[in-house]
Amino acid sequence: MHSSLSKRWAGIDFKVWVSLLVLVILSVMLLAYKVATNVPCPDFTIKAKGKLSHPEAGGTQTFYINEQVVFFTSGTNKADNIIWDFDDGAEKKAGISTSHVYTTEGYYLVKAILNGKCLQSFNVRITQSNTILNISAPAVSPIISADIISTGDEAIFNTSAIGANYEWSVEELPAIPVQNANPAKFIFTKAGTFTVVLKVDNTKVYKK
């Protein structure tokens, strides 16, 4: 064997030093390439617009079931590729702006993915109608239930509000016992329009 191939530097074979040097050079080149080609995410935001007047509370925009909602971005350009996720199981859509119709009441986190890597989100709440039953009730109520219930059927009322204690009642029917579980279940024995009241921790009151 040639003597140059059998040399040892600092107790390490010459060939090992060569391999380490090549690895370091490749790592530096890869890092330099990533730095040179890296494009930072732009500071963009999501906005939404419906056909009706909508309240906004706590950063959550409210829209209504079966209403066409238009989502668009601010801080992007026409060359950007944006994929939209509506958080309701619907097919994702692409484009700088898009529209979507929600068919189920609830809270949704709309996400826009810019150029496959930059993510921005937007909170929306979908409710049954734009009628506020009591001006003292909050504009955005976390009570979730069907809007029309048949007489004699069990109606389930759920809430996204977080608390240690829940108190459900029907304002027009004081004879119906108060319920303290979540979800609550009521059976309406006569037709009419009724107001379901939810107290959370005896401090927050919501009505539907």
C-alpha cells in the first residue's frame, strides 16, 4: 500500500479526514442554497364579506347558514397560489379569493395556505338567522341547536362556552325544570316561539 494512503492525522486515518471534509463542504453548500433560495412568508391577512350586516365579537366574524361568504386575502398578489380550507369537510378551493356556503351552525377556523408553506387563519361563526331575540344578549351566542323543533320531540342544546357550571332553562316555560348538564335536553309539548337561556358560572348569560 502506498505510504500516502496509510498516513494518520491526530490518530485518524487520512481517508476518514477526506470523507469528513467532503461532508462539511456539502453541508455548507446545501445551507447556502437554502439561504439563497428561501423566500420569507409575506404578512398577509384573511378577510370575509357576506351579503348581510354581520356582528363581530372577540375577533370572530358571524355569518348565516346558506349565506354565500366571500373570502379574500390582503397583502398578496395575483401570482400567489392560495389553497383554502373551510374547516367543515368541504373540498378545498384555490385562488386569491373564493366563496363558500356553510350548511351547519357552529364555529369554523378558515385557513389559507400561501404557496404551499405560509399559513394564515380566520375565525367565523355560522348561526341560524340574523334575529337577535334580546338586546341584552351577546351578539354571538355559543348555543348550538336546531332552529325548528317538532312538538313532542327531544331537542338537544349544546354550547361551546367553557365553564364549571351550566344552567339551562326555557324563559317562557318556567314549569320545565332547570338542567345543569351540557348538553341539555328539552321536550316542548306545545307549539310556539321560545327562548332557551344558558347561564355559565352564574356570570355569563346567553339566549337563543
